[in-house]
Amino acid sequence: MTLTFIARRVVHGILLLVAISVLTFALTEIVPGDFFDDIKLDPSISRDTAQGLRVQYGLNQKWPVRYARWVESALRGEFGISFAYNLPASQLLRPRILNTLLLTLVSLFAAWGLALPLAMISARYGRSILAATTLLIAVPDLIVAFLALYFAARTGWLPAGGMRDANGEGLLLHLLLPALVLTVCSLPVLIRHIRSALLEVSQAPYIRAARAHGVGETRLWTHHILPAAMNPITALAGLSIAGLLSSSLLVEVIFSWPGLGPLLVEAIAARDIYLILGSVLSTAAFVIAGNLAGDLLLAVCDPRIRWRRS
Amino acid sequence: MRPVVWIIVAAILCAPFFAPLDPAAQDRLHPYAEPGATHPLGTDEYGRDQLSRLLYGGRVSLAAGVFATVLTLGLGLVLGGAAGYLGGVADEVIMRMAELFLCVPWLYLLLGVRAFLPLTVRPVESFFLIVAIIGLVGWARPARLIRAVVLSGRELPYVLAARGFGAGHLYLFRRHLLPLVWTVLRTQAQLLAPRFILAEVSLSFLGLGVGEPAPSWGQTLAVFRHVGVMEVHPWVVLPPIIVVIVIFTLLRASDTLKQL
């Protein structure tokens, strides 16, 4: 059953991505001016050169034509040519995507790995963890990132920004701080959602029955309450990826992590539309993939869903 | 908690009254001045009064948050209400649109939309630009909630009865469905407004929001970029700290934290 289910969801996801790309292209029509208008500010570049470049990159065409060209180049695996770099967008995006994935996946697993036990503890005992999350939610991600950066710059224990040392080493050390900041920023919301999901299940009659049968507290939480609460929790998985990617953008800019975030900000300043399109599309693809993974996880955890779909 | 919020809002609304100086007036002879009688929070790198900038910046950030919330909920109400009330093709099309907006991370979506609007604009224009972008980007989630409420509300016996008595669509929507939607709108407004204030802060921080010389809270936070300045003039961290405290207070008061 799962294969047809996955296939259907993948097709649905691809259709979504196509729709996003069409919308983005339609938006480019609104922009007054383009990349080559900025180039004309340079006195050594004549009006004719700019116009020639515009023709070369196909910017003199209407957007349906440009879109058709872009689809063609996407099928070739190029996803358009970047104006600023004169390289296929995919070539520029690929290392950035990998870097962003590395950062966000590490933080995702760290955050979930910490959130599950912490939420369980806070659901079982008292409100001190809850109070801590209240405080953390209110502090903007920006501030957490800057505090971490300040700490690194002050103590010199950890590298302040970048991804590798000059000799290409030290990836793990560079990863530590941004990943930590991302984890800390996404943790409080996760804890709160998971905690309320757990608490809701813990009120159920069958939990009381299990307790009356003499199931130990710890086993009760890990084997009876947690699996039953998985349904709302997995729905959170896809959502948390979207949130994580948004925070990741800021963290990447602040820590000069060479991911999609800085590339997007740069591309916006340069009006490099294919790069903008590429980065927006790839993050949308991550979210769609995350939602799919969440649904599969749910099917694994919840036999009702497994049977309904078969 | 509520009175504190009203005091903050009043202080920000009456910024011209409370602010000791013009927020854009430069005093190049006294950059990074210590807090004192003339400058209660000191000055920034151009010698501009920090307290005045904080108050006027709050005006921009709060107004952006409030207007963007109104815009988002207005869009959500119209589109979600139409989807739920009309059903059929309209429902299908609007909900597919909502799905599109939901599967792009919001900051990427925000920047993506920002990318296709003029880069350098006057402060007033950029303010409305920000409001429009933030407002346009967030409509999908409230629209879904409102659609669900309208969908179930449409079948309620008294609504059916009103329709049977010949109530027009607009009357039905205004008189019978809007009160049902109202609670959703209110909780969404409380959730969204602080989040949108933070969105404005993020955008301004990335240099894509309200531009100089107009003050905004995003620029206030940008001080953290300059570690060296913080070392020599530790009091420059005062305004950002106040911003964080104010945002915390607003979040607390808006029940955002209870909703999560």
C-alpha cells in the first residue's frame, strides 16, 4: 500500500512545486527593472551592451516564453542561468542546499531528541521546564544567535562564523554553535506541543486501566502514552521543518554559514531571479518532503492509518 | 499584565510627546554617548538619541504588526469564508492556493515576495510595502480555520432556517456566520500580531525593511552585529534589551504562549 501512497504524494508535491514556480514567474512581471538595469549604472557598460545581455539571457521575452525556457533548462538540470555568476543555478544551489540540509537536519534531530524526553519530564513533573520555554519563545532568534556569536568571539573557544578553517578542516567545530542556536530556538515550541499532546493522552481511561494493572510509570509513559500521542506529534514534524528553515535563514546570515539563506539575501539584492526561484523552490521541496516523512512515520506508528490506506 | 501593555502602547503612540529629541537628528560630536540627562539611553553611532529612536521605532514596528494582522485576517476572512460558504470549485481553488502558501517556509516566502518589489524605496513606502508583504504571506492558516468554521456553521439548524426564510447571502454571512468566526479571528489576531512584529524586526535586520533614517526595532537589534562597539560602549545594548523585554511583555499579554 505504501508505494502507491508515496507515489501519489510525490506527484502531488511535484505539482505544488510547479505551481509555486509559475506563481513566482508571474510575480517577476511586476518588477520594475531587472538585473541589467543595475548594471547600466556602471559607466563603462553601454546601454547597448546591457540590452545585448538582456537578449542573451532571454529577459526581453514575455514571462510565458521565459517560463517555457526555464522549464526546459530545469529538465536539463540547470534551473536557469544565474545573471550574477553566469553559471547554472543548480550548480550554485547544490553546495548551498547540502550545507543548509546539514545544519537543519542536525538541529532537527537534536531538537526532537531533546524535546521528547524534556516534554515527557515536564508533563510528568511540574512546570519549571515550561517556564523556561516561555522565556525562550519570547527572545527573538536573532538575539539568541547574537549572544552565541558574542560568546564565541569573547572566549575564542569556538569559531565565530564560517563553515571551515582556512585549511578546510574543523567542520564539526564550526557546525556546533549555529546548530546549537537553531536547536535552542526550535526547542520550546516543540516541547510545548508534545507536552500538551502527551497530557491529553495521559487522561485517557485506558491509561488509568494500564496503571491499575500495575504498569510501571516509566514504561507507562514510553510504551503506552507516547505511541498513542504520536498522531498529533508527527503532524508537527513537517511544520517544525518549515519553522526550522525560517530560523535557519537568519542563523546562516549571522554565522556566515554558506547555506541557502545568505545566497537568497544576496540574490534579492542583485535581482538574480533564477537563484531566488531556486532557493525558494528547494526550501518548499524540503517542507513537502518533511510532511511526507511525517505521514509515513504516522503510518508506521498508527495501525488504524496503516489499514485504512491499504 | 494588560495595564503594562497599555502603558507601552500609549508611550509609543505618543512618541512625539515623550521622546526628548528628533529621532533623526544627528549629533556627530557625541556618538555612542553614555546614558545621561540629555540622552536617557545614550546615543547611537551618529549621535542620535536612542530613547527617541526606540519610541519612534516602536511606532513603526507596532503599526506594521497591527496593520499586517488586519490585512492577513481580512484576506483570510474573505478567502476562507468564500471557500467554506460557496464550496465546490471555489473551495477547491482557494484551498489549493492556501496549500501553496503553507509549503514555503515563511521567511523564505517573505523574502521571495520581497524580492520582486522595488529594492530602494522611501521609508513611508517601504513601511506600506512591509505591511503588504507580511499581510499577504500569512493568510493561508487563518483562511483554513475560518473555512472549517463556516463549513460547519453553514449546516447549523438556525442558519438553514434563516436561509429557508429567504435570507440573502450577505445577510446570512454577516448576521449568522460572522459571529461564529469572530472567536477564531480574535485568537488568530492575538497570535499573529506579535509574530508579525518579529517579522518586521527580521526584515529590517536583513536590510529589506524600513530603511534609514527612519527608526525601527530591527535596526535597534542590529547593534549586536558590532561586537567591538559593545566592548567599548557596553550601554549600546540597553535599547535592544528593552526591545526584547517589550516583545516578551506583548507575547505574554497576547496569550500567544498559552496557545502554543
